[in-house]
Amino acid sequence: MAQITYSRLSHLLRISADNGSVLRRGPEIKNAASCCLQFVRCQRSVDSKALQERQKQVMAKGLPKQKPITGVKQVIVVASGKGGVGKSTTAVNLALGLMANDPSKSVGVLDADVHGPSIPKLMNLKGNPELSDHNLMIPLTNYGIPCMSMGFLVEDVAPIVWRGLMVMSAIEKLLRQVDWGSLDYLVVDMPPGTGDVQLSITQNIPVAGAVIVSTPQDIALLDARRGAEMFKKVHVPVLGLVQNMSVFQCPNCNHQTHIFGSDGARQLADTLGVQFLGDIPLHLNIREMSDRGTPVVISSPDSPEKLQQTLSLTLIYSQMGISDFFGSRSADFSLLNQL
């Protein structure tokens, strides 16, 4: 049956009103009812498409336009989804490893975890940032790495009891009101979860890629997967997964124990179709050096714990688009006997 237009339907209704006999005829009633139903369906389809198009336009207007951080070439975010899996430690050693692999590269670290900043402790930094002539905060520097953190702006033990709007305002200041100079890489230590801060950063600045850190434990992998899926939704490439605290080796008998399970992150990487970047052992030296503010890339540059250097080299090549690099250079961090 041919589609009925609005004008045809109006004409049919006018005829029906003028000629009472039309209303008494069965076939005409059936045809009119069928035409009306077809018209309603057609109109609903048009309205639905128009509504979807309108929603897309509104959403496009509502999303912020990405603007690069002044002076920063590449942004790499380190995320976990779950707190307490070693994300900040990995981020710090990644930044140091990037610079160690190529001293000509300049690297900075941004601590985006407003409620629980860890970078000041890990990088052995204290004090308040000074202001430049342009009224921008000057990052504090150690080991050649400029760092910015909310921890520099509050007391060490002061809780940051802020609601969402204040947190977002702080993130905006950390992104836009810091004088980074000229950086090849800015490593961003993300807070746990998949909330406002993660969305704000990925929507406001171009991000070259994300590194997901997780322990092999199932409960941590659940949140790691949520984090990876979030980055995919906001079109941020997931460079790969790092499996932290993968194995503990007894310093007395060298017996290895997989306290949090084994190969969970490797299996998750296969499931997600992303690269598995390597294992980080649960080792006393990593914890002690981190607490002292001397990351393992600095304190033990020749030990297998300098795993982040291999990891960072992998990341550098991934940024250069050498896709086959991953297949032959996936990091191997299992040489604990050399410690």
C-alpha cells in the first residue's frame, strides 16, 4: 500500500466528514484506519530520527573542545580503576624510564589524584610551587622530572574534603595553569575509578594513550577492565596492561608465590585485544625505595626492577606507530634472582 501523506489524510477526513455514507462503509473504514496507522508509524519514525539527530547536536555542543597543554607534545595517562595496585609507582618509574632511555627527551609528571596525591612522596618533593611572570605555577623538580600535584598546595596530613565542582576546578588549574616549559611527554597519574576526573581529562586534552595497571587478582581486574572500556568509549588508545605484584619470591629460599594469582592481567589483555606490557614483581626493594622517594629506576638502575625502562621503551615505539615492535619486545621482568 502506498504511503499516505499528511495532506491526503486531511483530505480523506474532510471527505468523511462531508459524506456520512463514507463513515458507514466497512471497506472505507478499514482503509482509513490502516492509512491512519501507517501515517502514525511513519510520523513516529521521522520524529525518532529527528530526536536522535537533535540529541547528537546537543551532545556535540555540550562536549568541551580538546585543547593541547601548552608546551606538551604527548600525554600518557596511567590508570587502574582500582586503588592500591601500584599505579602511582608505575607512573613515576615510567616517567623516569622514558628519560633514562633517551636523555634528550623531557618528561613531566602530573598528579591528577586530587584526594590522594602520592607523587610528592614518591618523588621526594616538598614545598609550594612558585609563580611565573605569567602567573602560572612552576612545577617542582627532582631527578630531572618536573612534577605538579595537589599535594604541593595543601598540608601533608590535611584531608581534601571537596565536592565534585571544586575537584573539577582543581583539575582545570592543574591542566591549564602550570608552566611546563617544553615537554616531550607528560605522564598523568590518574585517580582510581572512571568518574568526572577521568572524563574531564580525556575530553579536554588530547591523550596519546593509556596504560592500565592491575594486580592479577580477580577483584582488581574487574575495575581494570572497566577502566580500559572507558578509555575505548572516549577514543583514547589503550597502550597495554601492566601486571603489578605478579609474584613474590622468598629472599631466603627463592620459592615463588603468586599471592594475588597469576596471569590475570595477561588474560585480560588478550580478552580486550590490547598489548600485555609485562610483569612487576612484589619485591621489598620496590616498596622501600618508593617510601624513601628514590624510585627503582634511580636507586637500582642495573637491576631487573628497572622494568619500567623496558616498558617505557615499548611505549615510545608505540607512539611512533611501530606496530610490530610489541610482538618481539614485550617486557620480561621475571629475573628476580639477579636482585
